[in-house]
Amino acid sequence: MYYKNFFVFDKDRAIPAVIRNYKERDFSDLVRVQQESFPPPFPPELWWNREQLNNHVTLFPEGALCIEVDGKIAGSMTGLLIEFDSNHPEHTWEEITDNGYIRNHNPDGNTLYVVDISVSPSYRKLGLGKWLMLSMYEVVVHKGLERLLGGGRMPGYHKKVNEMTPEQYLKSVVKGELKDPVITFLLRCGRSPIHVVANYLEDEESCNFGTLMEWKNPFI
């Protein structure tokens, strides 16, 4: 199981933090983090429920991580194992994650797929999302998997939908001509875009598009 003590920094002030596997006792805090992280127009029915969280800690506990800051849960990241074929990348979030219930978790899969990452807004200046991402990379290496993969929302795209295709929008973000709250963050975490998927997730801000972004295990 995963457990890491370290410090995060608010300017020059060191604050103790822990990344660990989340447990049943954490469920209420995890739902709170989701509600704070994804306010409307994000669909409330996509916030975690207790059945989903119970499946995470039962079916693939190694892929259920949370981060505590000064003893308070401030973020989480969840994954499952899949067998990914790069020649057939098209899928939706619902089908690849079993709508967040991960009953399709494949213990023999070659890829750690990100179901969700969320950090409470009041903690985002501490870089917790990147710490969670780096910890999932460590899980990939530990388990000898080929990659970490996930679909990134494109919440800035609705502002440009009448000016460019989603592929053009992505290219502009990669070039630094535009900044997207999610895609730019994932790029800074070392993820690389591989494919834009239509109808990936019901998400008004992204016009339902998602960008598949991977991190390849450098030891394979």
C-alpha cells in the first residue's frame, strides 16, 4: 500500500502533507472535496457516491489515493487497470471507468487509467494535484505498467468553440497560445496528448470533448 510523508509550501512556509490510500472512513471527506472541486455547471450526479468509493477501495485499493494537508483531506486521485490498445483509442469516460464504479477493473491490464483527480480550490496554490499525479506515476512504475492514461476535460473550449475545432484548440494550448485549466495542468505534470475524443464526458464547458493524455513508464 502507498504512504508518503512530505512537505508542501505556501510561499516559504512548509506544511506537512501525506499521500496515502483512502479508506472507508474518508468517504464523507472525499465527497466534500468533489463538491468543492466541481461546482455547477458540472453535473452533481457525477460526484462520487459511497458505492463507487467502496468499489475503489475494494477492487483496486492501490489506485485510490488521497492527500492530507495538516491532517485534513484536501484532494484525491482514483484509477483502475485496463488493457489499452493505442490503435483503438476511442471510448467514453462512462464505459472505460464503468461510470466510476470500476467493476471492469482488469488486474492484468497494461495501463493505469485515471478515473478522477480533484483538489479543493482553497488548497490548489500548494501544488497538490501535481503531487497526486507524481504519486500515481510511482504506482505505474511499481506495478510495471506501460503507462498512465486518462481523459482531460477541456473546460476552456466552450469560449472558442465558434472559432476552432477541438484539435485546433488543443494545439493552441500545447503551443502556449491559449491556457486551459485542465490541459495546461496535465502538460505541466508530464502528460502528453494522444487523441481528442468526442462525447467523452457530459461536460458543458468542454462541449463534451476530452483529450486522452498519457505518461509512459520510462523503465519499459
